[in-house]
Amino acid sequence: MMSAVRHVAGLLGMSPETLRLWQRRYEVDAGVTTDAAAEIKRLQKEVSELRKANEILKAASIFFAKELDHPSTR
């Protein structure tokens, strides 16, 4: 990433540090810092896992409800 910043900064005729600071300010102004983006990604993964767990629990509850409605004779 730093080589890209250096390259673009050179094309724009500014120091890489200036460009990096502008990028940081943009992220803060946009409300998405690096830490916030990482937290969002972690939470999205957690939501996905919880949705899968809910689907499994729903399927299990349907299965067991059917078993209670129609108990097999053994």
C-alpha cells in the first residue's frame, strides 16, 4: 500500500505523508476508520454465523415438533 501511496503522491507532486494524511482524514470524515472497518467485518461474520445457527435450530425444532406430534411405537 505504501508503494501505491508513494507512486500516486509523486504523480500529484506532493509528499506521501500529505496524501496519507488526506486519506486518513477522508476515512474519519466518512466515518469508516480502519478499526471501524475491521469491527464491521467481524460483526458481519458473526451475524452470518448466527443466521446459520438459527436455521439449524429452526430445522431441529420442526423435526422434534413432528416427533412429538407423531410418536413412533417402539
